[in-house]
Amino acid sequence: MTAPHDASLMRFDDEPAGPEEACYELTLFVSGASNLSARAIANARQLCEIHLDGRYHLSVVDVHDDPAAVQGSQVVAAPTLIKNRPLPVRKLVGDLSDTDKVLLALDLPGANDTQTLG
């Protein structure tokens, strides 16, 4: 049974944080060692380093190595980037090369002052 204060903490953990204080939890699903996967990984890392400044945890999952994770996340294409935290959960499919679209789609800070990643 959950104590009343535990339930309050769980509810607090699910509330969205402000963009300056949020720690972002991201998962990138890729398919093997293809050029598209390599580009998506590089773009995701660059995006995180530039726009999230140490306030993120990025996991990269190869769909061939971990099919259970793919099913649990309901991923239907690779590469797919999922923002798990802060809520709401957002998903984006592609190589993440259009930074403005990625930032807007994932509701990340800095969407208006970016350049396209390579």
C-alpha cells in the first residue's frame, strides 16, 4: 500500500517542470549500423549537448538487439526519438536533421534560435 506522502511524491514527479529546470529523458531507437542510424545518433547527441546542457539522459536502443524495448515503446519505425520526461511523452521519426522541427515536435527549449544539424 502506498503511504499518502508517497502518492504526493509520485504525482509531483509526473508534473511538467519548467524548461530551465527539467531533466530530459530521451530514447533513440535505431536500426543497426546504417548511415541513417549514425546520422540520427549524431544529431540527437548534438541537439542534447547544445539545447539541454547536461540536463538530459539519452539512451540509444538498436531495434535488432532489444526487440522487447521496441514493443514496450510502440515504435513502428527507426530511427525514432522518444521524449519520456518531462511529460507529455513525444515521439519523432527521422534522422533529426531539421533541428527546429525536432525542438518543436518534442517541446524542447530553443526552437526559434537554431540552425539545421548535419
